[in-house]
Amino acid sequence: MKKILLLSDTHSYIDNGILKYVNQTDEVWHAGDIGNIDVLEKLEEKVQVRSVYGNIDNHLVRSATKEINTFICEKIKVCIIHIGGKPPSYNKKTNILIKKEKPKILVCGHSHILKVEYDKVKDVLYINPGAAGRHGFHKKRTMIRFEINGKEIENMEIIELGNRSKLS
């Protein structure tokens, strides 16, 4: 069994609220817009990180991450991509990815809109954890945690980290 913390759109921001949950997990999956390499390094000090870069990420983050990250966790195939669209309106790249890889979990970020939906047509669980950072138009900072036990996805919960707060 693996305990997963899923986050996205940190935009160079990480705090003790996020790190508290990182310390309770086996893996962190970051769906892009990490913001700077320091965020990635802080996460990697604690647990295994599987990540992709987002549209705001610089060359340092891009050199340490992937555009698309496909892997097996326990017995479940996972694909992470930053900009993917949403069910049923995935973008072209994501439609090709789903058709080729046939993941059971598709993780996207970018929209800052938390959404979990099982896509019956594509036979994939779509997960967007919203945004954990302070930059953007979202009102609440959110993440998702869950467990993967063999072929089962269990105990999924939304974590609210409070209001976005204004940047100075």
C-alpha cells in the first residue's frame, strides 16, 4: 500500500501546512507549475516525488522533471500531465496519451480547479487537486490524498489549506 499526496500549482510556495501532509505520505505527485527548484528539493528531502513541469516552470525545474510522467504505482498505471483539459474535453495531447497508455489514473493541474471524476468513456479516473500555492484565481488552497492498495484506490480526501491569501 502507498499513501499518496497529490498537489499542483504551488507557484514557488510551500509551507508547513503542506509539509505536514508530505511527512504522512509515501509519495508526492506534483502536477506542475512547481515554480522554483527549491519547492521540488524540499519535497524530495522528505519522500519520493513524481512530477511534471508546468507552463510557468523555468529551465531548472524542467531539467528535473518531465512533460508527461507515466508510471505504475502498486498495480495501477498513472499518467501525470500539467495541461490536460478535463472530461470529456481533453486536449489533443491528452487524448493521445490516454489512448496510447490506457492509464487508470490521469492527473492534471493548471486550471486551479479541484475536480475528481471517473470518465466512463475513457475508463480513467481524472484527478485535478486544484492549487496548493498562493498565486492564482482560486479562493481555497487544496490538495488531495489517497491510498493505492494493489489495484484499489482508497480513502481519498480533499485537504483544504485555507484561503489563497493575497501576495504583497
